Amino acid sequence: MRVFRPSLPVRILLGLGLGVGWAVLSSTLGWSRFTMDWIAPFGDIFINLLKLIAVPLVLFSIISGVSGLNDITRLGRMGLGMLALYLATTVVAVSVGLLLVNTIAPGTWSDDDQRLENRVAYELWVKDTPGVEQAKDGRCFSCDPGNEAVVARVLKRRQQAPDAMAEAQRERATGVAAQGPLQFLVEMVPSNIFLSFSRALMLQVIVFALFFGVVLLLIPRDRVAPVIQLVNGLNEVFMKMVDVVMLAAPWFVFALMAGVVSRIAGDDPAAVLELFRSLAGYMITVGLGLAIVAFGIYPVVLSLVLRRNVYRRFFKAISPAQLLAFSTSSSAATLPVTMECLEERVGVSRSTAGFVLPIGATVNMDGTSLYQAVAVVFLAQFHLVDLTFMQQLSIVGTATLASIGAAAVPSAGLITLLVVLTSLGLDPAWIAIILPVDRVLDMCRTVVNVTGDATCCSLVAHAQGEELFTKEL
């Protein structure tokens, strides 16, 4: 008698659901401390295992992929096509976010009196901040004699201790924003590759791997054959590590989700519902934008290019990577599984996946860029600041460049958001308003980041003449 065994995506989905259910139950019964102490650590172990594999896998997969091309001109064509796709999808994602946030206007859902206080606080911040001469829209609510009481309340509130987390994030963002326009190029080139490995600086690892692989192409094949064979063998070892870790993925995902929800809920699940209700418009806008990009634009473009409907097969193929991205909130940690899905389920060659996906996991942040566009305009609306079309248009370029420049910075989404706020002359401390729900949205936008990487990699593989979606799942 054959025993039914659910597929890996189904088992991961069950782990997700059971983890959330356990967190809600433990929160209701006051067991959150137990969950945090005895269950959540296994989720952290899971992420550590994936990150442990990610760095050497990126290194050896890129070297293996580049050295297997045999033609250095093909590398140039593939690289240009990849960068063009990544740039195009990022611009599209930001544009979708701007369209939705201006249409839905979630920042106007709040109480008018609260928005007036927010506006006055912003104007007082402008006066106290060097380099910011006036409010972005040129209006002055604090100058109105009828708002004297509001000004007094805001001044009293400003004397209270600032939000520690927001202040820490603002200091980190200030350091990023103060750098020169080409600083990200400087940071891409490692001075000590072993430090890059130990600190998981993916951009530097990628640059080194590309350099190493190109040099292998420039040396006669017979002389570097042992090196290429060693690299290919090590690549196989780390890919097998992914298979081993994924055997326990459903249990790890259960622990991960239980810990995430318990951190948010504590022992009062009702407080979580109230928090989500207050930011409902913002979350709906971001979630809708992410869904349109991930489940609308990506599969439609892929189907049009491949000239056949691959919607169902595409999402069935990459579903393990999407579910893992949702639970870990890390494109880098999900990278080993994304590569395996593209190679084993979609049919992308190892050389293409090994070259395109690691770079995409580091610099292609469609979901993050969309979230930044929505967040900036939402916060401006929430503070009665009217951003012009040109000011909003500048968000597209700033968010795209900032996502590349801060790719090696932990919590890159928050950091680049603060960089965008600063570039527009808006108060970076506003991030404290959306920080409470950032973890949930981070899980969603990571799914979009990973889906975008998979889409672009599939398009590059198709352009190289590779046959896709020929395997039965």
C-alpha cells in the first residue's frame, strides 16, 4: 500500500500555518516566553544553515557558471541582458507602487487632526534641520495663528524621548546617504576576500567570483582543468547540502513562523489586530502592489516571451523558494533553494542560474523598491505633504540606486527607505510609524524579490536558447 506523502511546498505551507496557529495559541495562553525560548531558536538555526550554504554556493556557482561558458563574449551578452532586465523590472515595480499609492491614498485614511499635528511636527523639524530650507510643498501650517494650540502640543510631544530603534536606523541611513554617488562601486571591490566571506558581503563575493571565473577563461583549458573540476565538485557538494537541509524545512519553518508571530504578538494578540487596523490602508496598498507584480506582471511577461502559457508551471516550479522566502525574509538565505528550483524544475542550465541568480539576489530588489515608493508617498500623505509628479518620479531613480548601493547592508530595505526620505527632504524618523508592521511586509516583499530573480533568470536562459519547462513536476 502506497503511503501518501505531500509535496515539499505543501509540507512547508503546513509548517507555516501550524507555526502561526501555535503562536496565536501560545500568545492567548501566555506561553509566548516558552515559544521564544524553546521553539524560535530552531528557526534561527534554519536561517543560519541557509546563510552558511549561501556564501560558498554563490562563490562556486558563479565561478562554475562563468568558466563553463567557453566564450567570454557570451558572458558580456548575458550580463548586459541580465542588468537590463533587472533595471526594467525595478522601474516597473516602483511605477506600480506609485500608481497604487496615489490612487488609494492610504495616508489620507487617518484622522484630519492627527495629520495636522504630523504636518506641524514636520515643519518644526524642517526649521531645526540644517540643509532643509523649507517644506517640500512650500506651505506653512505652523504659521497659521489658528494652529497655535497644535504647535504647543507638538512641541510638548517632541520633548519626550525619541524612539530608540528609529534613531538607530536614522544614524545608519545618514552614513549611507552621506556617501558619494560612486561609493557603491568602491564597496563592490573587496580589499580582503576572506573578510568578505566572513561578513557575508555578497556583492564583493560576486565581484571576486566573476573576476576569478573570467581569468579561468583566459588561461588555456588544459592548464586550469583541475581547478574547474574542483570548483564544479565543490558546487555539487553545496547543492547537496541544500537537499539535506530542505528535508527538515517544514519543521524549521514551523519554528521560524512561531517565533516571528510571537515576537509581534507577545501575550496580547488583540494588540496586534489593533496595530494592523491602524496601518490597514498602507498594508493593503503594499500587499496589492506586490501581488500585481509577482502574480500578474512577471508570469504574463514570461508567457508572452516564451509564447505559451506557463503561469501554473512557473509558480509550481518556484513555490518552494517562494514559501521559504516568505518565512525567512531573506533573498540570500533563499538563494540555494531558488537555484535548485530553476535548475531542477524550470530547466535553466547550471551556468546561467549560477551567474544570474546570485547577482539578482543581491542587487535586484523589485519588492523592496515598490515598498519604498509606497512607504514614502504614504508617509508624505500622512503628514499632509503634497509631493509633485517630478518629486515622486525621482523616487524611481533614488530607490533603484539606493537598493544597489545598500545591498550589502543588513536590513537593506529600511536603510534604503531612509535614504530615499532624506533625499526628498523628509524626516527619516517617520520610519517609526511603519516599523511595527515592517516584518510582515518584509516577508511579502522578499517573495517578490525572489520571484523577480526567477523570472529574469528564466528570460535570460530563454534568450540563450535553453529549453524551459520541459520537465514534468
